[in-house]
Amino acid sequence: MFTEWLNKPEVFGEYNPLHQTSRTEVEKDFEKGTIESKDFLVEKKDGSKIGFICHFTLVHPAGKHLEIGYSLIPNERGKGYGTEAAEIMIDYLFLSEDVMRVQACTDVRNVASQRALEKAGFKKEGTMRKYFFIRGQWRDAVLFSILREEWKEPRILTRASAK
Ligand SMILES: CC(C)(COP(=O)(O)OP(=O)(O)OC[C@H]1O[C@@H](n2cnc3c(N)ncnc32)[C@H](O)[C@@H]1OP(=O)(O)O)[C@@H](O)C(=O)NCCC(=O)NCCS
């Protein structure tokens, strides 16, 4: 299911760079569970799986930065699940990782993603010019972040559940 989502432009969305991924590659990524990247399924209370959210590490000579990304299947968008998934991920990362900030970036045209990030507590930092190559064109992206002092305390998770 996850492999199918990753390869489907309708799920990954119109604002993400597309690339083909095999099931073997996806399974390897899931099993490896490296600190560089980790994917989670977004599941509703009734158990249906409606998308995924991930965190990954960007390596810079001065240090590592944590970033998140997410996608939902089309008919489950606009119902608050994206915002809730981002809130849970932020709780999880600040509770379990020794990080000062978590960032996210999205195509400037992706209003839903920007609004979901803002609702989850992220602040807009600025525009990164020609950051993504999407459908044959270089697109500007907006960088968002949330700092540990802005997060203050878990919104959804408890300290015990994040361990
Ligand atoms: C981006 C995404 C994860 C957001 O999750 P979501 O569940 O759809 O968003 P929410 O329902 O939590 O909505 C968050 C806010 O965005 C607004 N919003 C949702 N869809 C919108 C749209 N198409 N246009 C404008 N605003 C939109 C909502 O109204 C809400 O704001 P409000 O409470 O002030 O009204 C989801 O839309 C998605 O999977 N999109 C395709 C893939 C993608 O773009 N991924 C992100 C790449 S960075």
C-alpha cells in the first residue's frame, strides 16, 4: 500500500517531486529504521490507513536538522488529519529527541500544507528560491520551523507514550 502511494502522483500530491520506488526499497527503508529517515502510517480510529508522515535528517557541516513531511490519500484531505498527524509527530520528536528545532518545507503554492503546519505550531521563516524540481519546473518553497521553546508541552501525546 505504501509503495503504491509513493508512486502515485495523486497521493504524493501535485507539489512533491516524483520518483519511482520499488517495494523492495520501501521495505528496506521501513526495516532499517535508520536515524536518517523514518516513516509512519497515519491511521484513523477505525484502523483505516489514510497516509503517511515521516521525519528525516538533513546533514549540514554545522549539525543535523530534523525535518518532517506528510501526504494523505485525496479523499481524506481537508478533515484535520494532516494537522493532527503533524502535532503528534512534533510531540514525539520533542519528547524523544534532543533537538532544538524541527523544520518542514513546502511548495509556495501548497496552501493546505502551509496552513496545517501553522495550525500545528510552526512559524514561517522565509522562501527558498527554486528549491524543488517539480513536473519539469524549479519551484520556490517556504521553510517553516517550530522551536522547542515554542512547543512548550505535548498537545496530544503523553511523555510515557512517546517512549
Ligand atoms: C498537505 C496535507 C498533508 C494537509 O493535510 P489535511 O488533512 O488536508 O489538512 P487539514 O485538514 O489539517 O487542514 C489544515 C488547514 O488547511 C486548510 N486547507 C486544507 N485543504 C486546503 C486546500 N486545498 N486549500 C486551502 N486550504 C486548505 C484547512 O481549511 C485548514 O485550515 P483552517 O482550519 O484554517 O480552515 C494534505 O492536504 C495532503 O496530503 N496533500 C497532498 C500531499 C502534500 O501536498 N503533502 C505535503 C507536501 S509538503
